[in-house]
Amino acid sequence: MMDTPQRHRRVVPLCAAGLVADRLRTLCDNALILLTGTNQVVTIEVSVVTPCPHVLVDIVMEVAREFVANGLTHGMYMRAFGRISVQVLGTYEDTRLVVSDDGWGLNSNIKEGNGIGLARDLAAGYDGRVWLRRTETTDATLVLRHPKGLAT
């Protein structure tokens, strides 16, 4: 049997999608308790499609906390009902966090708040990017490049 060349293959230690999803659900449940009013009904859906590299999990969690808090604080401000979606998707080269809310939308007078600034600083350490986009929902996206040299 002939061995397949491994020169283009990189193995990255991964954290199981289920563990990341559990941590995100706990984070979102706590944010709901802290940041919603007693008369508000906000649903947060969590989806982790692919595993996440261990080295990026804490950064993804920290940025998810900021994005979810922004969605609850700004997007759901004074709204009786709302929905937030938290997704983690990965490819061979990067991990993507997308937090979407159906709230009020982006305030055109505000360029960037503390949470987005923090997310940008964290992303910069991994050749990552952060951006906001408004369509039918407000989408906050974090993309982190997988660090090189994480072979096992």
C-alpha cells in the first residue's frame, strides 16, 4: 500500500462541536437573564456546524458574548419579542462566528462601540476580521484564520 503525501495536509486539534455548542448555550442563557426585561421574550438559537480549533474556542466565546450582548442591549432594546441566532462554522482555513438579530438595526450615528472594538482586537491576533451588516437582520461576523503549525 502506498502512503499518500501529507505535504498540504495540516492537522489542527479540535474542540468537539457539541462542547462548543454547550458553552455557547450557557453563555446565551446567562446573557438572557442579565440583559432582558421581565416582559421580553427573546429566543436565542445556537448552531455549531463544525468543530473549532482548541486555541480559538476562548476567543470565539469572548466575541460571542460581546455580539450577543450587543444584540440584546441595542437590537432588542424596548422590544417585546425578538430572535438571535448564533452560528459557528468552520473550513479548513478559518472559523466563522455569525450572530444575527432581528432587532432595531444599526444606528447610523455610531461608528463602532467597545464590543466591536474588542472583537477586532482579538481577531487581529489571528489574522481575523470583524464586520457588521444590516439586511433583514443585523449580522455581526467574526472570521479567525487557523494558526499555522498546529500539527498533532
